[in-house]
Amino acid sequence: MDHQAFAQLLGNYGEFVGAIAIVITLVYLALQLRQNTASVRSSAYQTWVEVATAELSAGQNESMSPVIATGIGSPASLTHETWMMFGSYCHQFVLRGESTYYLGKQKIIAVSICEKEFDRTATFLACAGPAQWWSAGGRTQFTDEFVEMIEHRNPGKFRAYGFTPGQGYHPDAHAGD
């Protein structure tokens, strides 16, 4: 074998090894991207859970729980100051629904979680106080796309909690009817 043929053979082997290296690199990068995507989704979900937990903890706060309890069913009984507190609570509650909407569109949160959160938000907005807050301008604080989606949900069949003034929340015996 002459020198030129040997150089050609080595060149062919080099191209072959280079092509295999490129394929291995692409597979490696695809695996890394998949792992990174899973990590980002997990982190986003964890943040969402922390926000949801903080919002739900408001009901355990001694100063907020009576405001929430009154605002849900008897908003006319709220004072100017407590109405402001209740409005902030409503905004936080619905903001979680909106963030869920966008996390769901990006496929970061599972569809089943999104659907349940949308049901909760629509049910909440069907209560007397939240409905008053929503129609008084609360809805203007959210994107048109989210508002349209949440206003087209039927909250009538979703009753996550029953509320009795003076007794607070308790499981609704008629839930799912």
C-alpha cells in the first residue's frame, strides 16, 4: 500500500470516528436536556406547591381566618379594612389559578392538577365575596386569556367545601352531586 492510499484510509477512518463521536455527543446532550427539563419542571412545581401552601395557611392566621370566613359568605359584613385584606386574599387565591394556567400550558404541571386547580378557582369565584371582588375589578388584574377560561368553567358541580357561618369550613356532604 502506498503512502497516498494509506493516508486516504486513515482519512476515511477519521471521518467515521468523527461521525460516531458526533452521534454520541448528540445523544449525551439530549439526555442532559431531558434531565435539565425534568429538574426545571420539578423546581417550578415545588415553587407552585410552596405558594399554594402559603396561600392556604392564611386560613390558619388568627387575624385572617375571620376575614376569609366572613368574606366568603357575607362580604357586606366586612369593614373597609377587612375588605382590603379579603381582596388581597382573593387576588392571591386567583393568582395561583392563573400561574397554574400558564405552567400547564408549558406542560410543567400535569393536566389533572391544572383541571382541579381551575375547578377550585371557579368554585371560589362563585362564592358571594369572591364573586363581588371579581366583578368589582378583580378580573382586570389577570390576563384576558385566563379570565376567559375561568369564566367559562361551570362551578356548579364543584363544591370542595361547605361553609357554615360561625363554624367555618367542613367537608360538604353533597360534594360531587
